[in-house]
Amino acid sequence: MEFQPPPENVPVRSVLERLGFVVDAASWADALPGLKYDFGNFELTAGEYSNLSRKRTFNFSGVMSDRRTLRQVDFSMPIIVESAVQAIAWIVFGVGVRFTPATPTAWFEEGKSALEESLHSGPG
């Protein structure tokens, strides 16, 4: 069996910036600036905080609404992940795979595919 080196670690902030998240001047994150992404029908905010275990995490939040429903989105991930694809799939999972952005968002669709593939392939 050939040795496989561990995957590169990727800072979540750099992934978010490459995806098009912009500075959120109204954020109250521990590590400024906070970031946000506008899907056209939903705005997702992201900020770096210390959780209850005093570990640094990126927290994501927002409120989705339409004519009949209201849904709160609130999830977190470590500030360093294994890959950009992992960060994107994590965002898709947190926002919800049934969500459809009003503005075409290629990375969100790619994240849906990556998430589905990882769920069907199992661990390892």
C-alpha cells in the first residue's frame, strides 16, 4: 500500500473570501472583520469566535424567509479544515441542501454534489 500524506489544511477565512464573501461592517466577531454572502434571497453571515470550549470556530448564521415560512440558520465549523471542498460542503449542509439561491451560485451547487458524494461513499 502506497503512503498517502495527510491532506493540506486550509483556513476557512481564505475559502470564504475566494467564494465571494465580503466584509460585514456590522459584525461583532472576535476576529474582525466578519464576512457575509448574499444569495439574493438569503444573507449568510460568518464570524470567527471562541466557542464554549475556548476553541476558535467560524460561526454562520442568518434567517431565511418567504411568504409562508421563517427558518433560522446557525452552525459552526473549525477555523481550519482539510480542504476548500470540505468547507463548501459544510456550508451547504448547514444552510440546507434544499435551499436554492435566487442568484446562481456555482460553488453552492458544487458543494451539494460534494456533500452527496461524501454521504454516499461512507467514511474513509
